[in-house]
Amino acid sequence: MFHLQPSIQNRLVRIQPLQSNDFEALYAIASDPLLWKQHPNKDRYIRAVFEIFFEGAIASGGAFMVIDNEQNIPIGSSRFYDMDMDNKSITIGYTFIARDHWGGPFNKALKTLMIDYAFTQFDTVHFHIGAQNIRSQKSIERLGAKKIKELEVAYYGEPSRLNFIYKIDKANWEKK
């Protein structure tokens, strides 16, 4: 059985289940308008908008607080969702990381941790990335993900937005 909210870690980051009492710590990161500049929902830095995002994260049952292991501080969030047992696939998304952790090894460490865990049960991992989010598209492509289609994605309590769907297959990931 796949557990949607494991507490797992690697050298750089750990993920732990997102809790209701994590709101203020996560909003302290999310309140940076530049964090959302390329994101489809550019106003998530506004508290009322972020409250809806956070409510959806908690309701999803698959959301995480991401912690920098060295500094022992929260640096963002991500989640597992759209688990499809018939097709042995799962999606990773809703990821954001504090800007002071951009451009280094943290996003790759986070995605690698989550992908490795997902491949213990699934054969395919998908990613939904905003059509205008060039930074995230390039980042996921560096991990070997391939764009497979475009899709309007309806976020919890927010309007749907154009996203690119990327995927990584277990067989290709294991060859790396």
C-alpha cells in the first residue's frame, strides 16, 4: 500500500505531512510575490488566496512541508495527488520553494526524493506545470521528464489554468 504522506528525507531535504498548524510558517514563504511570478495563479502571495490553496493542500491528504535539513527550517511545500492504481501512475505538483533556496540543489533533491519514493509503487510519475512557468519546466526537463500534453487544470477553489503535463517513466529513471 502506498502512503501518500510519508515522512522521508535525503541529505538536503525532508518532507513531512502538512498539518493545519503549519499555515503561518508556510505563508511566511508564500507571501513573496516574486515566488508566483511565473505561476498560473500569480496572486497566491495574498493571504486570502493562499488560505484557499492551503485548505486544498490539507484536504488533498498528500501535501508536505519541505524542510531544509541543514538549517532545520521550512522552505516550501509539494504534494502527491491523482494516484491511479490501474495505470500505476501518480502526480507530483503544487511545489514551491523559498526564493533563497532557488538555483541550488534543493528542488532537485526534493523531486528526486519524491520520485524515488513514488517508484516504489508506480511506473509513471506525472507533473503539472503552468504553461508560463519556464523555470519549473526547465527544472523538470533536467530530471528527464518529457512534456506529453497540455491540459486545463482546475486548482482547488481557483480557476482552471493551462498546464503542461510532463512524465517520467520508472524504466527511464532507473537508467540514470
